[in-house]
Amino acid sequence: MSSLLLFLIICSITPHIEGWGRVGHSLVAHLAESLLDERALKWVKTRLTNQMSEIAFWADTIHFDTDNLFGFNAWRWSKPLHYINTPPWDCNYIYERDCINDRCIHGALKNYSTRLKTFDNNVHHQQDFFFLVHFVGDIHQPLHAGFNNDAGGNGVSVRFMNSTATTNLHSLWDTGMLTHRMRTEFAGNINTYYAYLHSKMLNEASKINDDNFTQWASESLDIVCKQIYFNEMNVTMNSSIRYNLGEWYYQRSWPVVEKRLIQAGARLGALLNRILIKHTESTKPPATTTQRGCYNAAFSIKFSMLNFLFIFLALSYSIDTKTVV
Ligand SMILES: [Zn+2]
């Protein structure tokens, strides 16, 4: 393959920002919420959100022109915060090399968990929380600590379970295998699947209760290096051809997907409980302007679509008017 063609392929790769997709992020947040102690739950419900699972995907939707037509460009700065990139097959995560100036998911976790510990830094308190919930989920999707030459598996084309549709390795780990597992084993019912994950988490929670962000990233990278890129013939996958992945790959991978969802939920719940212990409760509530700013960010997607409708109607009216004239 010519170097020019390789360059063009790499340039055309979509950045990996989605993480677990809507379903996975929702499951992680719901698991975490179930572990919040009484004080933390009250803090979340009264100051931040009524339902953690509903805001868990917000940090991705702000990047979509389909969801945030007039605002998505304003959030470009936050795209690198969804992942860590290492040189290809360099399986040791090195913070100084892979997270320069904290512009990676590790830096984001440090930043938003610190900001949430005090109202003194409460510029965008609710927004900090939305980001933290999302990024704890993302860092547990192994390919969010992946290789920079294919954007964490986005550049590796695959077909899954004989589907005629082509997807990519990153997307398969984001949503493909999770969706398949829910559909084939839980009749597509997210509540049943959540109940199953929840009971599994309660049995394992004591073993995975920590907030060592370096370790979380290293665990993901380890899974990437030891498992994800090997197909059923034990051939190392790359961006040059399309691979067919079936039952063998799925059976080997779904336990990892589930383990990471459970770890993310348990760790997020424990992290939020710990943050609240250190949280300096102010005698006065956050400034009104801050609250308003956060709400604007959270609901900008709905508002932008409404704006679009208004503009469309206004243009239609204008065209009609000109036609008449
Ligand atoms: Zn993300």
C-alpha cells in the first residue's frame, strides 16, 4: 500500500468518541447510581441530575451535528478527552507521553473529579459531573486506550456474525457485541440485563473498588494488546483488509465487555461517594449564572433542534412571501 493511500485512510478515520454507546453508558451510570450512599444520592438528585443514566451519553451527543446542529463545533475542544492513544503495539501506558498537558481521558478524569470536590471551582458544576460520569464509562471500553495509527480500532473494518453491513472494530466493542448479547440472551430487555449485571457487580464490587486512573487505562490497553486485535485464526488484525468475526470472537469477548461495564459502574459509584466526602459543602448554593450555564449546556441539543425548526419555518415563510410578491 502506498504511503499516500495509508495517509488518506488514517485521515478518513472517524475519531473514537462514542465509548459504550447510549446503552452501555446508561448501564454504567445506572449501576453506579445504585451504589451511591444516602448523602451522595441526595447531592446528585438535588444538584446535578434526577437520573444519571439519562445524562451519561451527553458528552458524546454534543459532538453530533444530528443532535446538536448549531452547537457541535463549540465542543470540539473536548474530543481528545474521550480517549488515550499510544504508539502502535506499545502496550505500556505512559502518562507523560500519551497524555500531554492532560489532554486525554486520564487528564479529564483527574480534572473533573477534582473540580467536583469543591464549590470553589464550581464554574460548570453540573457539566463537570456529566463529563465525569461519561469518561469513567469510556476509559473502561478497552479501545479507548488504543493505538494512534487506527484511532483505537476505528480503522479496522469488520463484519460481525455474517452481517452484510460493515462496521469497525471500535464500534463492535462500543455497541455491536453488547447489542448482540442483550438481544440473544436477554430478549433485548435492558431492565433484565441491568438486573443481571447488578447482581454480578454486587458479588465483585469489593475487589474492584479503587480510583487509580492509571490502572484503569493500563487495564484497557492490556486487553487491547492481548486480545482484541486477534481474529479467529489468531491473525493480528490491521487496517489493510476487512475481517469476518463470528461466534468464536464473540464468545471470547463478551465476558470482557461485561466485566468492564461492571467495573466502570462499581468504580464510578465508589468514586462519587469518595468525592462527596471531600466535597466542601458551601453554606450557599452555586451561583445562579453557573447553574444556568450548566442547564444550557445540558439542554442545548433539544433547544438547537427547536431553533432549527424555527429557522426552517422562518425561511419557508420568507420564500413563500417572495413567491407571492
Ligand atoms: Zn465518549
